[in-house]
Amino acid sequence: MKISTYGQLLEIAEESLFEEEKFRDFEISDSLNYSVKIIGETWNGAIDYRIAKYILEIQKRIDNLYDDLEIQIDKDNRVIVTFIIEEGCTKAIVEIAKTLKEVFYNMESSHKLYLATMLSLSIVGGFTVSQFKEYKSEQIQLKHDIEKEQILSEKEIKQQQQMVDIINTISEKIPDYASPNKVLAQSLHEGDEIKLSTQPVKYTKDEFKKQYPGKSKYKPESVYIDGKYLITAIILESGKITIDHKGIKYDCLSSLNEEESNKLFSQVKAAHAAKHGFELDLKITAKYYKGKNEIRDLIIYEIGQPRDGAQTIESLTENTK
């Protein structure tokens, strides 16, 4: 199989975790070279300090990739990532395919293939920091679904757990590997636009910076915020449930099975038709950032009374100075 897109690369990496015979059964195409196009008054096709810094960041992350994957190739013999700069705006064509071929063909296991794929996607902008978080949430949600519904074998459940465990180990590395595009985000001026060939959309300066937020100095802790909540919306396709607590809405992932989700969906529609709210006791686990009094990554696990140790949203988010 010839890999011509980063989407295909991710697919083969995922499959190789579950089907070892697919490991190495692919070929890297030169089409994995990619481009970054920046449109704005200060971008004229020249190599200035902004593009030079971006180039250095790309090479640095590629060198780190060799080290993190424990690929034993002398640094003097490693492939150097090359760039072609086109005039008219500023368009950098990053010839990274040769480097990726060397990295991927030196993989020792399907585990490392998956790790290499995730980190490479972050370097080239195939996964922004925000998109990686969404991907991580989706895989965690899938694990909860198959455990709860028991739709797969014990072996397949363990494989999904393996994927989630690997993703968790990768999470801390993603911001560092995404640093080249963060460098570009910090170099943009008001009115600038940026387009990566690995992304389907063009970003403004503010939009691009949101995709590459700075590191938080606050570390999250896992908390239970079980209680009675007003359910305002359910999107069955994505498994997301919107709850309302004292006028503030929170989007939650759900590990409820299909029958429970459909039942809730019917109740929400009936409540809207009757023009009144629909409350329910929910068991919710979330990430709490103490220094910011902020709650994120809410997941509804079950319907029912609060667990031991559950806290209220108010006790966590109110300023206690």
C-alpha cells in the first residue's frame, strides 16, 4: 500500500496496532511533502528571521523524533529536511518525505509506528494541538462505549485500552512537536492569513493562535462533579450531551450506551415540546484546574446518585481568595 496522505498514514498506524501483519506493509510517497502559505503585507517570499526560525524548529523536532523513537542513526548521516521558498506571499514547501521514509522504515514495532505517526502529524500541522485533544477524547469515548456495551471481545477491548494508554503518553509531547507552527502563529500580524496543505481551511492570525495555545502552568486533577443537571441537548452522532447548571452550559462526552442515549434524547425532545426543562442525576468526571478555577473535559459515565467524594461545580469554580 502506498501512503499518499497523512490521513492514510494515521489509518495504517491505527490498524497496525490491532493487526500486526499490516506493520511495514506500506510505502511512503513523496506527496507527504507539504506546504505552508502565508498571506499578508509583511510576507514577500523572502527568507527572513521568521521563516528561518520555523525551519530550525522543524529540523529540531525531526532530530527529536529520531531520539524519542530510539532510532540509532548517526546525526551526521541523518536526512536534513529541505525547504523551497516561493515568491508571491510567502510559501514554504517542506520536503519532509525523505526524512519520514527513513524514520518509518527504521521502526521496530507497531507501537513505535503509531507514536511516530502522531508526532509527525503534529510537526506538519496534520494535527493541531486542539485537534489532537479532540482525537484523544474520541478514543477514550470509544473505549468507554465498547466496555459498557460489550460489543467487542476482551482482546479487542484490551487493544483499545492500549491505544488510549499510548495516547496518554504522547499527550505531553504534542505541544513540543507542534512548536514549529506555534512559532509561525507568534510571527503573524493582524490581517495575515495562513494555509497549511495538511489542513482543509485557511486560518486568520487569531484562529491559528487558538490552535496552538501556550502551555498551562496549572496541572489538572480528576474530580467527580455528580449531581442533578438540566439536559438541554443531545447529539447522538458524536455522543455529546449539553448540560445546564445555573445558567452555564457544559458540553460533555458520554459513555452511556445506545439505549440510554436514545431514551434521553426522546425525553429532551418531549421536555422542549412541553416548554419545560428536563433534569436528571448524572455521574460526571472532569478535569479541574485549581489555579484557574476551571473545569474541562467532562464525561458522563452513568445516570444515578452521586458517588463518594463527589464535589459541586460551585465549590470548584468559585473564587476563594
